[in-house]
Amino acid sequence: MRRFRIPRRTLLRGAGGIAIGLPLLEIMADPQRARAAGATAPKRFVTFFSSAGTIHENWVPSGSETDFKLSRILTPLEPHRSKVVVVDGLTNFLGTPPPGDDHMRGIGTMLTATELLKGETRSGAPGFEPCGLAGGISLDQFIAESIGKTTKLKSLELGVQTGNVGDVTSYTSYAAANRPLPSENDPKAVYSRVFTDLPAAGGPQMADQAATRRLAQRKSVLDSVIESYGALAPKLGATDKATLEAHQTAIRELEMRLTATPETSSTAACAKPMAPTIDAQKNDNFPMVGQLQMDLLVMALACDLTRVATLQWEAAYSDVRFTWLGADRGHHTISHDGDNNSASVEMLTKINVWYAEQFAYFLQKLDAIKEGDGTLLDSCVVFWGNELARGNVHSHWPMPFVLAGSGGGALKTGRFLTYPKGDPTTSHTNLLVSMMNAVGVPGQTFGNPKYCTGPLNGL
Amino acid sequence: MRHYLSCFDLGALVTPLCFLAACTGSVDAPAPGQSAAGGPTSSSGGSAATGGATSSAPLDCSQVHPGPARARRLNRFEYDNTVRDLLGDTTHPARKFPTEERSRLGLDNDANALTISPVLVEQYQQAAESLAATAVSQMASLLPCAPQQAGEEACGKSFITAFGEKAFRRPLEADESERLWRVLDAGRTSESFTAGVRMVIEAVLQSPAFLYRVELGAMPAAAGAPVRLSSFEMASRLSYFFWQSMPDDALRAAAAAGSLAQDDAIAAQAARLLADPRAREMTGHFHEAWLHLDRYATLEKDTQIFSAFTPEIPALFAEETRQFLDHWLWDGEGDVASLFTAPYTFMNQKLAAYYGVTGPSSDAFARVELAPEQRQGLLGQGGLLAVLAKANQTGPVQRGKFVREQFFCQDIPPPPAGVVIKAPDLSPTLSTRERFGQHSQDPTCQGCHGLMDPIGLSLESIDGSGRYRGMENGKAIDVSGEVLQTDVPGTFSGLPGLAQKLASSAQVKTCLARAWFQYAYGRAQTDEDSCTLAKLDQRFAASGYKLKDLLVALTETDAFRYRSSTPAGGMP
């Protein structure tokens, strides 16, 4: 495989001292120039989360690894089949050990691969030990530590009606144990966070003298603030000290980002989107909010404002009513119905078909953006995960996972992989390791090594 | 899920909640010697909804037991109030910040739940820049001196001392003044004195001493001994409890004089703060969180069924409940019983027309006497019962569950896995009670639904859109009800009967006092708080369960006046 690296001459240094690939986007927009410069697209990692499990018999493709027929639920992915990998049969072994219940463990361990902390969040069903939040850093954040350092945003956490009720059921992404990164559920807020300082097409390119001065002032202020956290934290008890240190770290990262001169220029691929306005919490706006979030995310990736993102649809226990599909009850509620309730099985199938349509929409948008010899999708690893395998039995096998994009050629796509039940090498944690490797982060294990034997065989 | 208990969690602890939690049909018998009636139940590791008896040895209440206290980050409401009082800013910048995690009773100021995220840090930074830019547009009112006369360095330093002391709620340490002067100097050198002042404000508004309430002032007499709070710390505890904002000039002066070390000075300040309109805003915010009034705003109804329900109704409902609670607590009876039995509410012309009652003739809200056989007190609030309902029908289970959880501080678990959860289909002939009949026949459901449905079904006279109805499907409504497993067991009739039960229950009073404990101290109660809780309950009872007296009593406890010198997570 060809080693991709941006040559030194395409790097500039921002005021904060971090390197920014100024003309990267422009170079990448032109395949010939990209080849001449030996430049290639950066790797990206995106997690797409949907909740409450699936209906496996309607989800699993049939056929062999390379000659397979997509299932009813996955049919919307047909246009992208050469760029996806359907992974059937993995187990989230962390779905079982206490504390927490099956939903809580499912969502809290999906990306952290670490047991939940003990705490005060109680399950309805008897016999479950109350839990706190997740017990470790999530894969997306671990990856962002490596590949998120040079972009405006280290990572982007987007949500669609995730509720953010404040316990483990709300979050997929964690900066560290007990430090969840809540999803931004309002596209308008996402827009203002990500795009407001992006120049519109043809707008002013370079900071003038006043802006340069403002950056220096900002740096003075933040340096002083960082010092004040450093001075206070050691005087506090361990719990408060950890909070203040986390706060200080976040300011440091903010400083790096803010004091980097915004250099992103508009190209054919990267165009400043329109500011959206929508009531993000209204149940029936769910599809439109989701689409807006996907549009914003695609553009944030295309403009290289971030390389790591999560898009979390609903939360564990979510009761969004899929009224546009004819559902009269909430998603989680329906997911509890027995297999003999054919109307509910049909509705859950429809909900998962709908999610596959959203996933396909997202892939299509990524694939429409050319970068060098490939597309934006090619540079990504997109992971579609779920907290459960099946809702009514709360199982963590067989997890319905789908990958898309090859991580710049690191993954062989267009495949349907099946794994035998229960074998330690079929732990979902192994998949996490493989995805991490695919986007260029080395390692043989992730999370609690007890549940990991290395990269996933055959991927 | 966060609102439930299960038998397993409580293990061997003696509690009727075990019985309550048995939802799978195999109803556990109460432990020997235990009555099925409620009462304070055990708190396991600071669980929010329970409290009282402990599994460890009883504490000696002649000693001081402050309980744990953490550095508390300002929540959104406190941030907005604080920048209003510090800078005169009324733009509510924190409304854009991420929502706080809620405690089990819905409260938004639990120190353990106030975590920090990069998005929040970014928003603090943006808010600081914007607030500082606005502030320096009025330099004359900001500065204690004129830089042209006093000299920029002298004036800058005196600004830092004065502004810093207000913002940090205590005098600055030498290193803090020094750091802020370097910031001002950098701004002055690169641009102007005004830029330097602006940058100092930006730095202060992002500092831990501003964003967190940290208590480190006084030293313990002996290692591990409880510490009496310093005067400045007490000033902040008082102002952030009664006003959810920074201390005012009078509190700061009292703190500077060191007078807040004395109990009578604290009591005098508590009385003064309680009499200020800002205390009303604080109780309003408590009610907002405790009763989940934010849900009013997103209320949607099926207008095929509830044709009178228009998009403007939710806001009117919210105003009604706000005015009712504010009046009850501050201008009315103010005791727990009246919360449930008050024979009045507040409406304007539009809302009265919606309810179909005689009311004011303008858009202004005014007191309206209720027909007490139809509506009374908090349960008579149309908005509350409309929120606790489906879009197309009432919600007896939601209503019963809410009463159990918020008023009795009891926990009801969700149905077991595999059970079909579906409100029975609407019927042109059957009553809601008949449609929900399965719950009382099926032993799988009966365990829990027997606790919720008989409460919820007694409220059937208020329909899913919050309006009174005498009939359902042309038939008179059976509003008989029963509350099992409480300290007021037995049958009753309709909303007035339930209001009576709630009004006469000691458990309900204890429950409300627990919610206030959590709100006042920003944390759940622990085993260490038994003396504080006993004192609160006793003071509350002696006052005839008047809320205003409870608020004062909350400032007289060990939990309020002391801190532990062994912080959470251990010493650094």
C-alpha cells in the first residue's frame, strides 16, 4: 500500500503552533495535483448509532462473503454495496457483566469496551446493580487523540433527539471514564459551532492585522485561565481535582484550536452550508433533524474541520414515535413486544429499513465528494452500531454491525462476514481494534483487554 | 430507568420499596416486623428519592455531621443570574449551554451531575468574550477610577481587586491579582487599556473561582474534623441558595466584616434574602424542575379528539401553574396540605374559556375560585394532567406513576422485558377504567399497576387535554381510587379524595423536604445526614409544614453551616 503523507511544503503553522494543511483541500480537489504533490486524503472515523436492536432475520444478508444478497433491512445500501462490509455474528461481551442493565451496558460499552462504573442509575428490571457512566475513553475519542489534532474540531458529537437525560443511556462518546461528551441535538447550534467562522465562498481569505492581534489576546487570556486551573486543582479533593483537570485540558484544546488561524478555503467540495432552523425536539421533526445533522456532518468532513464524529440517533430506552412510518408507540416500547406480535416485528423491521435509508443517504453524500482519485467516503471508516442485537430479549449477540468506507484502502469492502457465536475472537472489541488500525491508529487491544484478542480475523 | 428501584439493589435493607418494586407477579412479602405503610426509607449510597433510616449505627446528633460537599459548578440558571448581578447582563447567555444532567427527582443542580465537556468550555469562552465586549462599552460604570487621572496601572489594579472580589465572591489571592494584571497589561500593550480590561473580564469569567463554588477558606481544627465555613463561603451559600446568584453588596460587607461566622447574623441574612423577589425566582425554578414544567412547552394533542386544544394553550397552562405555585408559596397558605387542596387557581380570559369556566375578561391572569368537587390544588392544574396523558387520551398509568414518584418519593420499575406496553385502543363504548382492566386481572401486571392505576383512574374526570369532563362515552365516570402502601392507605373518591390523601400524608411532607434538601445542598442525602434530616423534619412539622419555614430551616443545619474536611475521593 502506498504511504500517504502530506509533504512539508503544504503545511503552515497557525498562531497556536499547530500545523494546518492549508491548501490540502484545494490540492485534493484536483486529482492530478494531488498525485503530483503525493498528497492523499486524511483518514476519518464516523460512528452512526441507532438504538433498540434490529430484527436479525430481516437484517442478515444471504450468500457468501463476496457473493451475497442484501436483506430487506439492508436493501437501501444496494447502491453502495461495493463500499460496505456487513459484519454478522459478533458479540458485545461487555453487555453482560454488572453493573447496569442490558440497555445501559449496550450503549455505554459499545465504543468504550470497558465495564460501566458503579453508580445510582437503576434499572427497571429486578436483579441489576445500579450503574454510573461508562468506565473508559471511547474509541472515537481515542482515535481523535491521534488524527484529530490538526483540525478545527478534534471531534464532533451530533445527536438526533438523544434526550441527554444525564445518565449512561444518553451517551456513546466519552473523553475518559465518567466524562461523557453529550451530543449536540440542535442543527442550528452545530452550525454556529462549526461553520460561523468559515468564510463564505469568495469571502475574505486571510486574517487582517486586527484579527491577528485578537488571536494573540485570546491566547493571553486562555493562558492565564489555564494557569488558574493549575493553581487551584492541587488544593482540592481527588474528585474535584479530576473535574478541574478535565476542565483545564478542555481549555488547552480550545486554545490550540482558537489560536490556529482559520485557513480553510472554500473549494468545490467544501462550501459553507446554510444556517438551519428547526425545532429539534419535536417528535415528528426527527427525520428532518437527522438529515440536517448528516448534511452538516458531511460538510464538516469535506471542509476538513473535523476527522472524527459520532452521529447518535435516539438514546437507549428512547421512545421516539416513528409516526412517519405509522408507529403509534415509542421505539423502545415496541421493541419489547414478543416475536409472536407480527405487527410489532413488522414495525421494527420498517424502523430499521428507515435507518438503513438514512445510512445510505449519508454514504451517498460522502461518496459524492471527490477527493484525489477517490471520494470522501473512501477515506472514512463509518461504523453503524447499536446497543442491542434484539430489543425484546435484550441480547448482545448477534450484533448488527455495518461498516462503510475503506479507511483509504485499509479495509477490503464489498463483503459480508459471518462469525461463529461466542468465540472470544468474535468479541466486538476486536472490531474496534480493526477500525482503529484502519484509520491509522496502531494497537492490538482496546478497552478492557479481557474482552479483546486483537484485530478481528478476516476483516 | 433512572427513577426506579429494584429489590436487588436494596438487598437486605428493610424497606417497603422492595414490595413496591415487585413487578413481575411474584410479589415479595414485606420483611417480618415491617409494615406495608410507607415512611422514610433507606438511602443506599446517597440515592435521591429515599432517605432516613440507615444501616449503620445512628449518629450522635450532639456532634457536627456536615455530610459530603463538592466544588459546585454554576448551572445555567445560576450562571445567568450571576452575570446579571455582576455585569447587569440580561441576555441569558447560558440558555445556549448544554442541559444539566438531572437528579432522580428532576433537579438540575446536583454537583455530581454537573460534569464538564469541551462543548461547554467552548461556550463559556464565547459567552465570556461577548459579555466582556458589552461590559467595556460602559467603561465609566465598570471602573472604580479614571485611568487618565489615577494612572493606568493603579486604576487597572484597583479594577482587578474590586471586580475580582465580586466575581470570585472573596478577596483575590496575590497570585490571582498578579495573573490578571499580566492579562490587562498584555491587552494594554497590544491595543489599549480598554482592551486590557475586556481581557481581564474574559479571564475572570472562565476562571475556576468564578465558574465553581469552591470552599477552602477555613482550616480544620484537627485533621478530619468538620470545618465551619468562612464568612465569604457562607455569603455564597446563602446567596446561591436563596437567589441562585452571587452575594449582593450587603452580604459581601457582612462577609468582609467576618460577621457570618455567627448564627444570628446568618439568620438575619437568611430572613433578608428570603424577603427579596429573587427568592421567588428561585422557588419558581425549583418547581419548574421538580414538576418537570419544561414538558408543558412541548405538549402536543390530537386535535381530532381534543378540538379545543390550540397551540397557545401550553403557554397558558404554564403561566397558570407558575402563578398558582408562586401565590401558594409566597402569598397564600404556603403549607404542604394547601398545595394539594387550595380552592383556587389563576387564569386569563382565554384559559378560562378553554376550561369552560367563568374567569377574567382580559389577557391578564387573575385568581379564579375553583369548584372544589372538580378541581383542587396542584392536581387541578390542567397542564400537569395534560402532560401526564397521551396525545389522544388520558394517562392513568403516567398519572399514578407521577404521584408515586414525585409526591411519595417511591419508585416504580418499568414492565418486565417481553411485555407488550400499549395503552388499550380507544373505544366508543368502554370507559378508560374498563379498557385498562387487564392490568388488574393479569397477575404479571397487577403487582405494580395495582399501585399506579387506582390513583391514575381516580383522575379520569380530567381528560387528556386537561379539561374537566363529567361523562366518558356518554356514561358517568367511576372515579373511585385507592392508595396502597403509603402512610395514608385506603380508598377515596376522585381528585378531591386524592388531594385529601396527599394533604394528610406525612410521607408526602417528608418527600417534599427531601427534594428541597437536594436542591438546597446540590446533592443527595447520605447516611451522614441523618441529624440534618431529623432537624429539618422536626422544624418543618413545628411550622405546620410551611415551605417558607423549611427554606429557613435549611440554612440552620450542619449540612449548610459546615463542610467536611475530608473531601469526596479523598485528599489530593
